[in-house]
Amino acid sequence: MGVDLIFMRSARTAFSLVELLVVIAIIGVLGAMLFPALGGVKKKANDAVCTNNLRQLASGVTLYVADHDGQFPLNDAILPSGLPSGDDYWHRRIYPYLVPGKTTNDFGVENTLRNSNNDRHWVYSCPSSDNPKSSGFFALSYAINSSLMNRRTLALNRLGKVVLLMDFYSAYLASGTRQNLDGRLPVGVLVDGASHVWHGGYVNLAFVDGHTERRKKEDVPDTTQDKTF
């Protein structure tokens, strides 16, 4: 009798094939519901990283400006070839302010290493961007407002309205101008004919006063809204 009871108790705790199929189906439904949510979480996380990158870069610019009589770190040393010299890119100039103890030359070494490893955790790179990382020049994800060239902070009004840095696709010299904004902002089909929407049709911006905003392309300030873009 004891053996029969044990057998009956064991039989009751076993799953039938139908029950297993139901459980698998439920897991599949839950997975289908969760995967889009997880994708949304990743997108929000990438947006947060991008915004934080812009804040750090803007802080580096602010520190540079404080040490250089209010002058912005732009690509303003043009060589006879028409290209800025290596140490005169804005992103090189602010690197020592982002990483204490480093020099402008250290940026080149670090950037090459990051690009070769396709590193999306580089402060100059948006994790959502599909910029090429293994070739080209710096393939940065951000550009500085070139309208600030040869300007000083004291000459600006409404610092919170003037764009300093912005999301940018394939930022060769990393200088954003109104002439090439429409073909370089990551909000749709760009100059190469491919779609590069990596912030859902929005652009992350950092302003001269250091704050950041997320805007649609048509809401990005330009010379019709502010004399200094």
C-alpha cells in the first residue's frame, strides 16, 4: 500500500505534454512582450549616455574657455593645405580638460585605439550612432558650432540659447554649420542616401551655458532664431 501511495503521489506532480506546451507558449508570449520593452530601455540608456557625453564635452569647452581669455576651442589654425593642424581640432584641445594629466597628442593615441576597437564608450562617440569607427579621420558623433569661431563668450548674449555642440554624423572636421546641418544631423536619410536615425528623429544638443536639450530637427536653433546660431 505504501508503494502504491508513493507512486500515485509522484504521478500527480508530473507535467503532461499539454501542460508543458502551454507553459512554453506563455513564455513565448511574455518574451514577445518583453523584448520591445528591453529595446526601449536600451535606447533610453543610450540617449542618457549621449546626453552625458555632451555635458562632459561642454564642461571641457568651458574649462578651456576659462584658460584662454574666453576664446572657444575651434578648428581655427588653417594650414596652407586648407586643413587644420593636428593640435588645433577642438576635440584635441579640450582633451586635457577631460582627462587630467593628458595632452592634446594623447587624444590621437586614445582615439585611434577606441576607433580600432569600435568602442562605443568613448566620450566623443554616441553609443547609438552608426558612424564608421575603423576608417576615416576621427568619425566623431559630435560637432561644435563653427559660428562661434573667433568669438568670445563675453560677446555672446543669452548663452542658454546658443548651440555649442550637437549630434552629428561622420563629423570630419567636427564643425557644424547651418550649410551642412540638414545633411549631417542624425534624424533621417543623410548625404550618403542611407537612413541614420539613431535618436528617433531627435537631436541632442549642448548649449554654451552647459545645459543639454533634446529637440526635433526643425526646432534646432539656427541663424533665423539666434544671430550666433
